[in-house]
Amino acid sequence: MTDSLFNCLINDARQCPIILNGVVCQVPVQMSVAAALLYLGHLAIRAHPVSGELRAPFCHMGVCFECLVSIDGQPKQRACLHQVTPNMSIDTVSAGLN
């Protein structure tokens, strides 16, 4: 049942370079930015602006707003709604989560 969720990792070995917090990384093509961050081991990608509690992608469909990052200089982008593109620059919202 979950085979279709991982087809891009198994059937498509092509890699896409992205720039995450200033570091060039390779991720499989066809991934959302949120999935790419998780793939790279970034479980927490921002801190809550009031409590400082670490936050991570939760719903992966654009409802919860827990995956906010800066994409190509545009702040407060939902990582789950953007597909990675070559040389996309992604910055996590708060420092120290790399």
C-alpha cells in the first residue's frame, strides 16, 4: 500500500542539488521540500516564535503551517507545498537547527 509513496526514491535515482542553509545537498528529484528536509535528517526545521519549541513538518498537505521555511529568499513558505528544483535555496527559519 505504501509502495507509491516511495517510488521517487526507489525507481528514480536522479538527484537534484539544493542549497540548505548555505550547504549544497543532493536529494532525489520529485520530492517536496518538506520530504527533502526529512530525507536529509532535519527532523526539526524551525522553532515556534513564542515558545521556542522545535517544530517539524506534520500534515504534509499545507494545512498545519508547521513546515515554514524560506525558499529562494521568500520567507514563510510551506515546505510541503513546494517541489524541489535544481539549486533551490532553502533556509530554515531559526538558526541552530542544522
